[in-house]
Amino acid sequence: MSSKKDFVWGVATASYQIEGAYNEDGKGLNIWDVFSHEPGNIECGHTGDVACDHYHSFKEDVALMKELGVKAYRFSLSWTRIFPEGTGEINEKGVKFYSDLIDELVKNGIEPYITLFHWDYPYALYKKGGWLNEESVKWFADYAAKVSELYSDRVKYFITFNEPQCFIGQGYHSGVHAPGLKVSYRDIFQMCHNVLKAHGAAVIALRKNAKQTLKIGYAPTCIANYPSTDKPEDVEAARKALFACPQLSRGVMWNTSWWSDPIVLGHYPKEGLEMYKDYLPEITEEDMKLISQPIDFYAQNIYNGKEIRAGADGKPEIVERYIGSPKTAIQWPITPECMHWTPKFFYERYKLPFYITENGMSAHDVVSLDGKIHDPNRIDFLNRYLLELEKAVDEGAQVEGYFLWSFMDNFEWSKGYTERFGIVFVDYETQKRIPKDSAYWYKEWIEAHSK
């Protein structure tokens, strides 16, 4: 990887987390607008109403990306900024915002990667049943078609969904994210099936309306399991654990193979079909053909994983983390080994070009007396994870790019503004941006690995 000139080094964000301007210029309400305004849903009562005010500050933000040597920017579109009601009439001011953003990126030599959906579902469509409604497949396809028609003259790379494990599992089953529901297993599996069909329909719509040949992908997430040792039995145990279907529970959607096998392999995992059979909708051959439309790349958002070994019976077992093992500010474990093994496991299973579409950490960042933000822990985190990613590439995984989460501090969903994931500090009182030490470290990393 160190000599791969065409490797994509980028940063990532999401619309609701940074844009603000939640009710400006004709934008419609989404479920996060509604959810964040309800008391008790978000830490400290925070909302994304203003966020990082990227809607008004995008030129400054793109200039900063260029200054930091960023080669690509993965961002999501706010569906209701383009279609205020989710379908029907288009909002020209919203269309123009993204068009201007794309122009600014292209002008500054930064490759745009558009994510169609990063959790902010139109509230008007939610009231019609949302992902539970069979029509949701067409709603999303129509949205994708318009996005392709509008922007594919300048944008080549598109991602359909970001982390369906989270927006379905945490939004509709555990209820900690918008819209804050705890629905039945029957409903949850119907939603899952509709999302997967919507993905396939969007792939067709993107290509059909494209102004150039597109590269289309998909960005789920996972608990990125890794083996305790290099022994074959431990490696196999970690691989099995990564793709195993979990038992029915509030975490059932945290399921790697259920969300990816249908898209890439054309079928649901047999283990899951048997385990969940009493709750599944009708699944037809036609459905599977739609879901498994060919994609050009596969992606994963990777933050941490579990250490796995083969037990005495040969079955995978979790190795408990040692007392005092490192964690990030948000209390997620620091497990760089997962960035070596997980891309390998995914590439072996799916055999598609691979991207890391999110990776990073929340840290206790403060403006120091010298006016700078010193975040050596984030630099150490990124260094360790990227060195492990190099191993995966050196061992044959076809990794095409890496997007650091996140370009700047932002609204961290149910945590509000209490967590800082950015390599650029945001003062939410003044909207001033201050690159952290990690931003300059990443710039140097990119320069050294782009020769």
C-alpha cells in the first residue's frame, strides 16, 4: 500500500451530523429532526438544527480539506433537502446546494463519493410506514434516479446505504436512534428485506440515469472479529464468528452475513433462514435477483472488534479483554488488529474491491493554552489501525481506499455534541474550525503514501 499511488485517502461525514439549516430553503423534516426535538432522546437535549453549519460554510470546509491534502470526500445527501416530502416535488434550492458542493470539490481536486442514505429518513414517508411499507423500495429508487440524473455528470462514486445494522436495528428494534421504536421481529425482518430490495432498485436506477459509467457500492458495518493467534483454528474461528447469525435479541440486526450475503452472493445465509424462519416475510427468486444487482465495490465501517479463539470444542469463543484495556472517549475498545483481519475475511468471502468507509475515534479534545488541539491518542489510534490495514493489503486484500471518520467534530446521534470524532475541531458557539494535530499527521501520512 505504501507505494500505491491510486489508493484513495479520504474523509467522511453525514448530512444530518454536519449540515444544520434543518428548516431552511425548503428542506422537509426527517426523522432525526423530529426525534432530536423530543425531550430525553439526545444527550443534553442537543439537536442537529445548526450542527456544524456546513450548509453555509461548505466552501471554507472544502478549502480546509484541500489544505490538509485530502483526496476524496465521502458525504451523504439529505433526502428531504432534495425531496421535502420524500417523493413528488423537487426542491431546487436543495438541489443547488449539493451541486455547488460537488463543483467546489471538483474545483479543488477532491473526488466526491456520495452516500444516498445515512439515516435521515423523510418524516413524511415514515408516516406512511417507512421501510415497513413495500412502496419504500420505489420511493428510494425514484430518489436514486433523480440523484443520478442531477449529479452523475460530475460524480462517479455512489454508495446506497450506510450501516443498515444501525438505522434499522437501533432505530426500530432497540429504539435508541430515530425514530425510537421497538417493533416486532416480524416487522424488523420485513424492513430489512425492503431495505435490501431498495438497495438493488437504487443500483438499477443509478445506472439507468447515469451520465457516465458509475462505480456503485454499499457500506454496512460489523463487529470486526479478529483471531487471538495466527493458528489456523483461531483464524477459522474468527472468520466463523464474523459471519455467524446472532440469536434473536435486540441486537439481532447486528448481523454481517444477513446484510451482505444477499447483495453479493445472491442468497440469505442458510443459518439465518432456519433461525429466523418464523418471522421472515415471503422471499422470492425475483426479490433475490433485485437485491443482488452487481455492485462495483464493497465497503465496511470498521471501528473495533472482538478477539476470538477456537474453544476446546472447536467453536468460536470470545477472549475477554484484559483489565485496563484501552478504550476511546466514547468507551469503544481499541482493537487495531481488526483492521488487518476483517478486510481479509471480507475480501476472501465477497471477492470485490474493498473500501474502509469509516474509521476513527472519539477523544477528549480541548483547545490548549497555545490555541491548538493536541490529540496524540488519536494519532496513535490511526497509526496503529493503518499499519494493520497495510498488512491486509500486503496479504492480498484488494483495498482501494480509506475514509477517516470524521473530517470534523459533529452531532454524534444520540450522544449529541458530547463526543468529538473529527480531525478538525469545531467550536459550536462560533463555528470556528481548528485542525487538530491529527489533521496534520493525516496530511503527512497521505503525502508519504501517495508517492
